[in-house]
Amino acid sequence: MEGGKQLHRYCYFEGEIIESKDAKLGIASQTVQYGMTCFGGIRAYKQGDTIRLFRLKDHYRRLMDSTRIMGWTISLSYDEFEQILKDLIAKNKPDSSFYIRPFFYTTHEGLGPSFITPTFSLSVFSLPLGQYYDPTKGLRLTISSWQKFSDAAMPTKAKAGGCYLNSALATTEAKRSGFDDALLLDQHGFIVEASVANILVSYNDELYVPPASSDVLDGITMRTVIEILDSEGITVSRQCIDRSMVYSADELLLTGTAAQVQFAASVDNRPIGVGSVGKICQLLRERFDAIIAGNDAFSAPWIMEIAL
């Protein structure tokens, strides 16, 4: 992960916990050659001697939904998944907040991409992760020349490894042009998401996110944001978002496991709002902090605690 630190010492690989440096895939594996993976990303917050995992059941479900969308037959119960993560965390004894990356991969070797022959196994690694972006500094975004792929081409609701070449192209183009990240249009010219984050737009005192039926990933953090705002009596509408709405937005927020809630300062050098943390961003960040600290009504259903 960009901006990340060295992996934790231990990972889960081939059915056991081993040193991360010893986890290796053959160069001809179809995971390496064709990006045959489905993965997830989970935030783990360390507070004292307690680790707090955020919406673990939701992350498990999305990971398994991704494999079903891909047509893979995989047997892994939630209880098994949870125990693997608990054992790995206990082994690593992390001393700071971190990020967990579970993913399914195949060691099958062979020319030609096909899901008929390969079998898939779970692996999990983790690494320290604090703030992915500087929370006080808004992002400078640009609308990418690369479109978000259509669900008719690749599954947009699956977190599948090969799909993220699209994100890499958009991010690289943006950074080479002096921006922090990119927004992607769909085939109809509507903005659907950032390279690896969902978007929320405040426009004319209304809040909008792209329709669930659009070519957008079903983001767990975006679902969280919508539920938090609903609990505050604030409605979020789903509708197509064009670039004119974004250019004239009062706030443009990026949401995701790594990004959490981050605001945009500009898009294509057009300032967004006042260029600093807006009222919606501030509200969401305060509620997130309260949830993680265990001081919110959403803490109990969304946080799983692990004692070190």
C-alpha cells in the first residue's frame, strides 16, 4: 500500500501463520500472471491494550460476495475468518493502529486465464497504518482521462485484483500531472468514484452519492457515512453526478477504509467550498472518532474488541 510501512512480521499463508518474508508465490501462478485475487481491507485501531476492528462482519461478507461474483467456490465461515485474524493479531502483537489485507489467491500455474482449473486459498497480511492522508490538507483532484470500467466488462461490485489496474492508471496519471488523486467518469460521462474511494457531494445544500446501480464499488465506509448522516436526520440521495456538480460543490468528500473521510480542496484547479474542512466532513469525523472510542450508539454493532 502506498505510504505504508514494512509488513508485520507474521502473515497467514497456506493454512498457517508464518513469517511474512517466507510467503512466496511462483512466478507462473495465475494470481501473479492474471491478477486472479479477491481482497478486502480492514482498519484495526489500537487503544491501550485493546485492538478495535471496524465492521469486521461486513468486510467478511463483501469479501465472500466478491468471490461469488467471480464464480469461485470457496468454503470459509465467518467464525473461521474471525479466528484467523485473532490468531494473527496475537502473534504480531502490533504496537500501533494497522491495516489488514485478507485475500484469496491461487498457486495454479498455466497459460491462459480461466477460473475452471484453479483453486483459491486465503492469505492475510497486515501493516502499520495511521492517517492515509493529512486530515488538515484537502486533496487536489483531477478528472481522469481513464474511464471507470463498466460492469458489462468487469464486475464493479467485486474487489478483484485485476480490476485495480484501472485505479493504478488513473492514480499514476493524476500524480504525474501534479495532483493527489483522480476522479473517474463512467461510460455515460458521470463521476462514479475516485481511484480507490467512494465520493459524497454536497451540492446546493443537498447530499448526493452515485446510484448503487452505477459502476461503483459498494463501499463499507460509504454505507457507514450514510447511516451516520441518517441518524443525524440528514438525507443522502442517490443520483448521477456530473462534473458541473462537482466543480460547484460546497463539499466533496472521499470515503474508504484507507482514506476514512477526506475532503477535496480542488478539482481540476477549481476550488471546492472554502478549501478546508467543511461542516459535513467535520461531523462525520467526530462521529467516527466517537464510534472507534466506544462512545457512540454505533460502537457496539460495528466494533469488535480484541485484548492483546
